[in-house]
Amino acid sequence: MKLVGSKVFLEIILTLMQKKKVTKVIDGDTFRVKGGQFIRIANIDTPEKGRKGSASATHALEDLIEGKTVTLNPVGKSYGRIVADKIKVGSVSVEQKMRRFNKKKG
């Protein structure tokens, strides 16, 4: 019985993790994938367009994922976008690379 439960759990996890082709980077924390869905990177909040640091964050995300296939884990929705974490291109963590562009708090 435990083996069956483990197998079901694994199937659920694999269903949640998705592979998507990135078609366009919108800004430093949002991108579009094939099929038109917008993806927001969970726990990353880069400066909005036109603000200091926005261009460098956007360019960094473009260099990292644009035109590539990413693996992601959808965790919710926000403003019509899918919020996802555990985003990777190959074995590289997108969140880890983009964390340095987070807006300063306080």
C-alpha cells in the first residue's frame, strides 16, 4: 500500500512541474510562454519598467531564459498571471539568479 501511495504522490508532483518554452521576457520578474500564458516568478520583485534597475533585471532574465525551455512549479495566480516557483533552465535556478535584482525594502 505504501508503494501505491508513493507512486500517486510522485505522479502528482510530476503533474505540477511543467516544462514551458519562454517566448518573451516582459520585465525582471514576468515572462510569457508558448501558448500565451504569463508567468510571474514567486518571491522575486524587481523594479517596474522605467524605474532604476528595471532594465538590468529585464536584460538578465532575457539572457537567462528567453527562447529556452524552463521547468516550473505553478503555485497560484496573480493579476491574470500564473505565479510559479522552482523555475529552472537546465539545472540553473532562475529565482537564485534573479534574487539580486529584488527591490530594496524599507
